[in-house]
Amino acid sequence: MAVLLVDGCTTTPVTGRRQLHLMSEAQEVQLGLAAFEQLKKEQPISRDPAINAMVQRVGRRIAAVAQMPDAQWEFVVFESKEANAFALPGGKVGVFTGILPITRTEDGLATVIGHEVAHASAHHGAERISQSMAIEGVGQLAGAALGSSNPQWQQTFQAAYGIGSQVGVALPFSRKQESEADEIGLIYMARAGYNPQEAVRFWQRFAQAQRGGGGTPWFLRTHPLDDKRIADIQANLPKAMAEYRQAPTLAPTGRPQRGLRR
């Protein structure tokens, strides 16, 4: 007989917010890995060596400071005009080429990847799925048959993550989760040696680019409003800058150098 699996309360990194999960981390990861493999089959992947090297370099540095020791990190660049990026459970991160003209620098890219890694390390996906489970009353489906073999769970996962056959991923996180990912991501990029002040400049460029495109894009409908988002990041800068001053400096190659910032 199927049973309701409850991992109990967990705590998000950096912010310390308490969460209630109705699925185990192993179940969350299993669904995320399966979805990512499917996306790689459906979405064109960039073969540009310079872009891929940069994304791998920044991604690995961010992942090294995230609290996910068992993650199977993978950073993939997808060819798409969308100015977007996403993360799936288990350490799978996708970056769309359309966002690179806005990131401009490695620090700008670290803002984006730090934000997405923060979603993964805070298990926002499992939290979102748990909300869907509670609303839809499907918690009792959890049991030995969990995973990609269970079509009802697969549908719940895909609905929670906004996964479409040719669309990509647009996980509709709540504004609270988005703001939390901004805060956690800011700390991650600082600890990885990237200047958190660049996060403000990135989001300013991003806001300007989206206004220039006319209207609010579909993947921003649950995101904080631009002015509030930037104000919140500025409020968190002192804490992030303290972390940044303690982080190893980066050489032009992206490798850490001896000596700390003053």
C-alpha cells in the first residue's frame, strides 16, 4: 500500500528558513536527472568552446561553495534566444545563450549561476512539488513505485517545473523563493571569488533588456519586481562583501590565487 513519505523539516542554506518536504531528496534527484536527460535530447546544445569553457569554469567555482556534497554537477549551455537559465534537482544547471549578452562578464554570469545553484541547494523544487502534492492530494502516491516509472509523479513533477516538450524549463518559484535564491546566490558568488557588486549591475541590465523587449516575459511572472529585487540585493551587499573579502582572488584564467582582498 502506498504511503506518504515525509522527510520532515529541513533548513535552507544561508537564510536558515525552515521547509517541509513531502518527498525525499533521492526521489527529488531521480526525477530531476531524468528530466535533464530528456531536455538534452530535445534542446540544441551549444558547441562554442569559449562559451562552454566559461560556463564550466564559473559553474564549478560556484558549485564548490554550495552546500550540496552529493550533487552530480553538470552545466550545459543550450542554444536559445531566451534570456534565461534554470536548475534541476541533483545539480543539473542549464544556461541559455540568450542571457550571455546581458551577463557580459564572468561576474555577471556568476550572478546567474549562483542564483540557479541557490535554487538547487535550497531544494526549492522539492518545496514546490510538495506544495503541488498537498494541493492536488497526491501525497499518498509516494512509495516504492516513485520515480520516472510512476506516470502520475512524472506529471506532477513536470507540471511543477513547467517542463514542456520543446519549451525548456520555467519553474514557477514563488517570489519568496526567488528573493531567497538572490540572497543565497549573492553569498555563493562572493565565496567563489566573484564580486557581488556586479549582481546589482547585472539585474539592472536585465531589467532594461526586458523592458526593451516589451512586456513581462513568461518566466518572470512570479519573480520580484525589478526595483524591489535590486533594492533587496543592495541591502544584502554588506554581508556578501564581507564574504568576498575573505575569498581567494581570481587570476584572469578564473583560478584562485594566493592572498586575500583588503
